[in-house]
Amino acid sequence: MRKRDLSYWLFLMPVLAALLLVVIAPLLLGIYYSFTDWNGIQTKGFVGFDNYIALFQDERFMDSLWFTVKFSIVSVILINLIGLSLALIVTAKLKTNKALRTIFFMPNLIGGLILGFIWQFIFTKAFAGFGSIVGIESLQGWLSTPGTGFWGLVILMSWQMSGYIMVIYIAYLEGISKELIEAAEIDGANAFQRFRHVVFPLVAPAFTVSMFLTLSNTFKLYDQNLSLTGGGPYNSTQMVAMEIFNTAFGRYDMAYAQAKAVIFFLIVAVIALLQVYLSKKREVEM
């Protein structure tokens, strides 16, 4: 660091300034405001831990947190399974590899709000129409119950993110030496054994990256939640990000919403760091 010249720090200064102004300063201010009765404009005084005590007694917040946890667990598993499966398909010797990569990745390019409205039309119109034709009642009334709302969000998130996660797995799969696969095949290993004992350990670092990205994205989901279900019916599919937004701009309780945001930040940070630690430890064991 001592050998760095002045030009290095001059080039680095805009990034550090942006990080300070956009991330660090708002975070510190948010923590400060969570201990006050801030109304979005001014603060009249400190309230201590009153906001934090109240949020743990808030059934709506706890319900949204539990719904977010369930949604994240299911979505993370499905997204990584689908992403890895797609990566294995497009890295096989197929003539349509490039076309398939483009097709699988395209959903990730669609904005969250637009994607939510697209899937809302599919669930409420296409599913209902098909269900009435074939006589399947379970396809009608999607998004009108907590169960269908939950699985609607899971399907939407899996469809959007699987292609993005696929790209990460592709990078690691293509880095595997073909000689290792051929040697295992010569030794008599079948396709599953080659994947289990050769491919899987070598793509383990990809799981660390993919799990981190999917965990953070599913926990922070807002756009798709807003446009697909709007938190309904009766707030049963309302995730934490939407609950915090509604507290701040629906009930105009800014300080209370900020306390929720701080707790949410700590939960996501702890889970993400714990996941990275356990995944790295697992990589060494493999």
C-alpha cells in the first residue's frame, strides 16, 4: 500500500466517496433514526429501544418475516437445482447450445415489475382458461389464496433467476478438465458417479457464490411481490421488504420502519455470512 502513487488514490476516490455517501452514511443515519421518533422530516427526541421492542410484538412483521424465510428456503433450493440442470444441458454436446443459453438467460433481463404483471396474467387468465377447458378446478383462482400466492412467487422467482445462476455454473463446468471426465469414464464410472465424485466437488465454489446471490435476492424481494400479489390476500403473501415500505409510506411511521429495516439487515447479513462460512468449510472438506 505504501508503494501506491497519488494517481491510484485519485482514481479510487470517486468510488470511495460514492460508497460513503450512498451506503455507509445512510446506514449509520438509519441506525440513528431507529432510536428516535423521526417522522421523515424531524426528530423530537430519543425513544431508546421502544421501536425494537414494538417490532418483536408486531404480528404483521413477524408473519411477513416467517413468510420471507419460507419463500427464500424453497426458492434458493429450486433456483440452484434448475440453474445447475440448465448448465449441465447447455454444456453438453448439443448443436443448439448457444441458442439455449440465450433463451434460458433472457428472463433475467426482464424488470421485476413487468415480470410480475406478466405472471399475474398467466396465473389469473391463462391458468383459469386452461383449467376451465380441461376441468381442473385447482388451476382456477390462482393468487387468491395464501398457498397459490406463495407458489406463484416461487415460480416467478425461479423462472427469473435460474438463467442467471446457470451462467455461474457454466463458468465452473467449462473449467473442468476433460481428461478427468475421460479418466473416470475409462475406470468404469457411470454418468451419475462421474457427476457425484468428479464434477460436483469441482463446482463446489460455484455453490458458494450462487447460494449467496440467491439468498440475498430472495430475502430482499420487493418488485415482484408488489406486482404479482401486492401482498394479498389479506397481507398473507407480504414479504418483509414490502411490510417495511408500507410501514414507512403507508402508515408514515418512519422511525419504526427504520428499526424494522435495521433488524432485517442484521438477519440477512448473519444468514449470508453464515452461509458463506459453511459453504467454504464444505469446499475444503470436499
